[in-house]
Amino acid sequence: MNIQEARSYGKGKLEDSSPTAQLDADCILQEILGCDKAFLLFHRETELTREQEVHFVKATEKRLTGLPVAYITGHKEFYGRDFAVTPDVLIPKPDTEILVENALNFIKEKHSGNTGLSICDMCTGSGCVGLSILAECRDTLLYSTLPHLTLCDISTDALEIAQKNISLLKLDTITPGIKIIRSNLFEAITENFDMIVSNPPYIPLPEAQELLEDGRSEPLLALNGDVELDGKPSSTNDGLAIIRNLVPEAYAHLKQNGILAIETGEYNATGAAQIFRENGFKNVMIIKDLSDQDRNVIGKKE
């Protein structure tokens, strides 16, 4: 099987189950061959080894079950950088880049000269939000001294992926370094921050369970927003139970003039904004995503 035959095979195999059949097949092939899209197009007659061919066929079969390409290849691009992902963490989504953008705007506008800025990425998962902010500060020379970053999650497995991404992005040698803390929200956190960012679970449980029926294998723990601090189901079914606990805890762990920025669903962003206001946040804003849907809620502790 050469590259062209493999591309055709993959597209034909996946086209009844995926709207992006050719893209899926190409991404899998690129990972197996260690090449880019241009190589696939201009080296169509290149023969796959027997091992590569078997690997490709098996990977295609996995995609047929609904398993996302990112879990098959083990990585996903986010904010221009490559992140390791496994089914222990959510796959970074383009709309979440808006959260990074809003955080960077806050840094540029309010803290460009502050060398002691501290940031917490709560419910960090793969670390894509917090690490993108830090990497962007490093790569754009936004800071002469980089911010202090704390990554926090209740899942040990997720924190292991975040640690791997610290190394992949070559952030493990920077000063002042990155803290990784396992905690149920802020239970194990003792310090206060200039900024807290979070992409917490915010999907109502019934919808989260329905999402997972397609075989995508993302962790329910990272999707289900209808959970109380003790792990028991909430009675609200609006996806905001975790946010109801996160917001007042975040307020208590923010410095004066600190900012909390979170991702929410378009169906509960207004409710999340009201929770911000009820817990003392000022200048509360709802920011839309790339599809013009309500996505981020931002508030300030005065």
C-alpha cells in the first residue's frame, strides 16, 4: 500500500461515520509516517512498510468506534503549540483559545510591568490553558520575568499529562518554575493569585452522558458540571454546580484587583455570570466564542 492508496482506503473506510474522513485519515498517516500534509500530497507513490500499513489499518478501525483522532495520535494542536493528550484529559478545543486570549489581554493591559504576577489554572487537565499563557509570555517576550504558574486538578492522571506537556513545551527549565497541585478545587491551595483561569466541567450530566455515547471516550469527570464537592450528584442539572463552588473559592484566593476568567456553556453563561455577581465580582463580562456563542465569563475582585 502506498500513500495514495492509504489515503483512499482511509477516506472510504471513514466517510460513513465521520464528516472529516479524509482529514482524519491524513492526520493518522502523518503521525505514523512522521511527515506533514505536503509530504502526503507530493510523495503519493511512497510505499508504507508492512508495520506502518498494519498500524494505519488498526488506527482507522479505532476511529470507526468514535475515538477522536487526537486520542489515536496522542496529541492535539492548541494555540499554535502541540499538546500531549490521552483519554484522561479533554481534547483541547479551538473555542478554549478564547480563554487564553482573554488572559493574555489582561496581562498586557494591567500587568505588563509586574514581575511578580501569579496565575492559577484550576481544573487544568492537559495544562493547555495555563501552559499556553506561560509559553506565550515567554515566546513574545511579554515579561522580563515570567509569571508564577500553578496548575491544579483533582485528577492525578490529568496532572501527569500536564507534567508531560511542561516538558514538551520546554517550560520545565524556566524560572520561577511551575507548581503542580492535586486538589479538589482550592482545598489544597494556600496562596492567592493575580489571575485565576479555569475551564471547569460545566455540561449538565444528561447532556454529558449523551455526548459520550458516540465513543469519543473523553473523561466524564472533566465534562459533568452537576457534581458537588463531595463527589455526589447535584440536584440542579444545569451544569453549574462546580462553578457555584469554584467562584466563591476563587474570590477568596484572588488578590485585590485580581481576575477570574472561566469557560462556560452558551446555555449557562448567563447563570454563571450571575454567580460571579452574587459572590462579589465586579465588571462581570460574558465573552463570545468563534461561533458567536457565549463562552467566557470574566470578573474582577476589587
